[in-house]
Amino acid sequence: MNTNSILNLENETMKESFLHLLDGRIKLVILVFITIYAVYTTEPMILVLLEVYLLLLIYLSQISFKTTLKRVLLLLPFGGLIIVFQPFIHPGNVMYALPFGINVTYEGLTFGILLMSRLIVSLTAIVLLSSISPMQEVVQSFRKLGMPKEFAMIFSLMIRFLFMFFDELDAIRNAQTTRNFDIFNKKTPYMWRMKQIGYTIMMMFLRAYERGETVYLSMVSRGYSDKSQLYNDGNNKIGSKEYVFTGITVALVICLEIAHFFLIV
């Protein structure tokens, strides 16, 4: 994994497209709304249209389709592995009979396609949100929407320590590179390479822990406590562009639901 990927992602959120400049609360609520609707609906064609809408938003956000695809594919195995088994374990009419008593059912295949469609739409929405909203903005949006300050503080600290964690990993990998260490070098014994990886993981956590302690003590010395408040930029106004974006998205979902209703009838 490229340790600079998280920094590249954060830099991508600094663009000035229409979606980037929207209020963080609107971006968060609308994309969560799309995800919830994708999980609710049972019509694959609606999910296809939702995916097209998200791809249009990605285009308007000036985000690379190639980068978006890579991120979706990176997340896909977390739910995709469960979906792969659905045609074989879901009861129903047998379409194909395979050896060892394994059958592929029509209902299982249909259910698997539906789950995959839901997963792709949900992951695309997540990738879009992470590409147009800086992490700190997401925290502030959650806080403005009523998240308890304790959770918001933990979320904020997690983000700060996440960057520090990757900085430490990057420093360790650069040190290994200068010493010509290559995990894929087959000329070195396999067990030796595994041992070096174990040392790397151990050192990464030790150094991150030490840096974390230093950062925490620095925060305490500056007055940090459990009663500390998160910084609020004071911008709580929802403008016309936020209403337009919300209206278009909600209208799209309503039209899809109405069309689905008449198709069923």
C-alpha cells in the first residue's frame, strides 16, 4: 500500500468543484441517504440509475474515474466474498448442477446480483464522500448534526493519529529502501523476508505509540482535557446551491420510486 495514498486523498478534497464547496452536512446527509435507499430498494435497475447518478457527480467533482474505480475495487472484497457464495447457498430453483452436490439456484443468483449492486452503489457513495470532504470537515459535520462531543473528539483524534501513523510507516519504508530491502526480492530467503516484515510492523506500532504519547502530553500541556471543545468554524448557513443539490437528489429518488411502483402495478 502506498503510504502517500491517504495524503493524496486529502489533497483531492481541496479542489473547488461545485460539490467540494457544498456544506459538509448536506454532502454527508445526501450520500448517506443514497446509501440507505440503495439498501432499501429491491430493483437492480434503480441501483444502476443511482450508480449512473453517482458517476455523474464524480465527473462534476473533477475526480478521476480511474482513481475512483481503484478505491471501489479495493473495498469490494470486504463484502464481495459473502456475495460470491449466494448462488450456491440460497435455496430455490436449480439452474446448474455442479459436482460434489453443489447447485446454482436462480433465486441465489438474483439475490447475489442485487447484493452486489447495492454494495457497488454504497461503496461509490463512500468513495465520493471521502473525495469531496476533508476528514476534519466530516467530523465537524457530524458534530453540527448532533453527534455527542465525546464521539466527535475521538473521531477527530483518530484522524490526526492516522496521518501520524502513516508518516511513521513511510519513514520506516524509506529507511528499508535505502538499505535495498525489497519484500518481493525472491533472491532472499522467504522466512527472512517474513521476519523483516514482522520487525517492521512491531517497530511501526512502537514508534507510533511513542509519537502518540508525545502528542498527547503536548496537548495536555496546552490545556486539553475531557471538557475540551472541538473548533467550530461558525458556518451554519445552508445556501441556495445546497438546496438545489438536495432537491435534485430527492426528486430523483422520488421519481425512481414512483416508476418502480407503476412497473409493479
